[in-house]
Amino acid sequence: MKDKRILYVSSEVIPYLPETEIASMSFDAPQMVNSKGGQIRIFMPRYGNINERRHQLHEVIRLSGMNLVINDFDMPLIIKVASIPKERIQVYFIDNEEYFKRKATFTDEDGNLFKDNDERAIFFAKGVVETVKKLNWAPDIIHVHGWLASLLPLYLKKYYASEPLFKESKIVMSVYNSGFNGTLNEELIDKIAFDGIDKKEIDELKKPTYENLMKVAIDHADAAIIGSQDTPEELINYLNTTKIPVLPYKRKEEFAQAYEEFYTKKVLA
């Protein structure tokens, strides 16, 4: 892994959010690569329930200030950064007052999905790409975790298809059982089509369930990792129909060697 550049894009990362399977692996995998001499960057949303003072987040003025167009509206992009204590690992936070100020991650106090989670996912995907472009940091691998990050493979392969910085980048999608019930806003397919992405590419998103979001992500990834022991059978079956390399589920105590070998022998081969 020495000198390989790996971009981790996740909806959750510890220590900034409570420990979940996604949040833990979004820390453990970068830590492993970092310890082996790889170069890493981590991106996540700056939810309003992240304590900026405790975690010492600060805005990066040179990276902020851009407007991203979401469904024909200009939405300001704010970039914040923090360092994980004792790890010498930097985390970049995608922020916007409209989408991420509320003191919660995905649902309101009654457990209902936020109505704009679809736009938050588009904004997060675009925000990550635009920030990495400003950093001029070309990743060898882009490893995506969590459904709020799941539009990134689609946008990289379609909306940013001509972007030279990502020409050699390989996309890995981790698939977990941490989804949601019901659907996102059913206008999602139209909002993505507004960006010039053919609806034929995203036909599954006529019904934007967790499983269908993952299917679109898998369709536009170069490899996949089964991140949960109890990943939905529908998604396991879908992965079995693809031609991309798929790493079976690995327990926490055995993932390090398996991920390193998968990155080097399957994804970058």
C-alpha cells in the first residue's frame, strides 16, 4: 500500500459519530492503509450533531465558497477539516447550512427520513469531487461507505466522466445492512436527470429504496466489498450477477490483510 492514494468517502466516521459498523470501518480501513505507508483522505458530511468545538473542526477558506447547483438551486459549499487525535489522519467535512445544520443525521425525532435526504446525497457527492479537484489530489482508489455517499460512483462515472483527475481512479463500494425503511424523495430521479445523467442509467431510482440506491452504486463501481455479515440477500444476489470483483464479508479481526490484498491484487491489478 506504500504511496498509494486512497480516498475514503463515508456517511459516518468515528469518533465524530456514534460507533456503527460503517463508522468503525470508515476509520479502521484508513488507519490500516495509513499504517502501511499509504496516503489517505477521508470525507464525510458535517452533520449538526457533530460537536465542532470538541473535535476542533475549522473552516478551510481556500476550499470553501463555491456554489453547487442542486435541482437548479445554488447551494453554498463549506469545507471544514479536523484531525483524528493520535492518528495523524485528516478528515474533511462537507457542509451547507440548509442541508446539514439540523441536529441529526438522517431522520427527525420521530424517526422519519428527512425529505431532502435525496438532495443532501447529491450535494455530498458533488461536494467531495469538487473539493478533491481543488486539492488536486488524484486518488488510486475511491472507497465509498454508506447510503448517503452512494451517489458518488454514479456521479464520478457520468457527471464527472471527463474529469482528468479521476481518469485512473478505481471505485470500491462497500455494501452494508445499514439502510433505511421506505424510500427517499421520489423526485430523486428527476433531480439527477437535471444534471444531464440519462434516466436509463438510473431506472432503479424510480423507486429510491435503500436496495435500489445500492444497485445503482454497484453498477458504477469497479469493485465491491460485503461490509455486513447480514447484508440483505437481495443485494448479495445482485452482486453475484455482476462481473466486478467482490470481497466477501470479513470480521474486524481479519479485515486488514484481506482489504490490502483486495486493493492491490483485484482493484488495482
